[in-house]
Amino acid sequence: MDLVYWILIIFGVIVLYIIVAYNSLIVLRTRINNAWSQIDVQLKRRYDLIPNLIKTVQGYVKHEKTVLTEVTKARANLMSGNMNQKAKASDQLTNALKSLFAVAENYPQLKANENFKMLQEELSGTESKIAYSRQFYNDSVMSFNIKIQRFPASIIANAFRFTKREFFKAEGKEKENIKVEF
């Protein structure tokens, strides 16, 4: 009779562990999905701010069409594709915006324009939020990836087909300094 109780207790502990491990994996996976959604929110915010910035700048820098075209093209690429494509488009847009702000440095009357200043500050704040969101996403991915690889949680992760997630990372070109030439 004692053996039956011990077997039931051991079985109960195993079932309880499986439930707790599975639920913690669900929480981590949901945190990753939420973190990616937060990146999307900030990318959309930046996407919405850019047309106002371009309109403000266009009046001052009529002959800088290539920079404005680059920003517009990068903006168009931002809202389509999967995570990796959006990450690449986001980095392209960041580079294009840096070029745009570098061009603006040559136009004192543009730099003094209150609307331009406000838009530049909004975009700067949004860039900071994007960077924070990317960091939070990567931290969540790291926690998840560690959890699904550690024993004995790896057994539950494999049984329920939890797979590693990719980190949000900059490609080789995006890591280089931007060179602005006129």
C-alpha cells in the first residue's frame, strides 16, 4: 500500500512539473510575441511621422532629391514582410534618416524651423523607443531560448514543439558608420 502512495506522489510531482514548465514556456513565447508587437508599434509611429518630416524638408532642400527618395523608399519597405525583412527595412530607414538630418545641417533656416525641430525630436524619441523595444525583444528571446534548451524543460519543449527564436540583429552593413557625401 505504501508503494502505491509513493508512485502516485511521484506521478503527481511529474505531472505538476510538466504543467508548470509548459505554462512558463507559454508565458515566455507570449512575451516574445508582445515584444515584437511593440517593435511594430514604434516602427508604425516612425512610418507615420516621416511624411510630415519630408514635407517640411522638401521646401528647403529641393535639389537633395536622392536623400528624400531614399527615405521614401525605405519607408515603403518598412510595413511589409516578415520580421527579418522589417528589421532590414528599419535599419535602412534609420540610415536614410541620418543622411536626411545630415543634409539638414547645411540649411540653417531649416534647422531653425519649429516644425522641423519638433519632428526631429519626435523621430529621435521614436528611435530610442525602437532601440529599447529591440532590446526587450532580444532579452525575451534569450530567456525563451535558454529555457527550451535546459534540462528537464527541454524535454517538455521538444514534446510540445517549442523552437528557438531568432534574435533581432543588425546585418553587417548596418553596423558600419554612415558616410554622408554631398
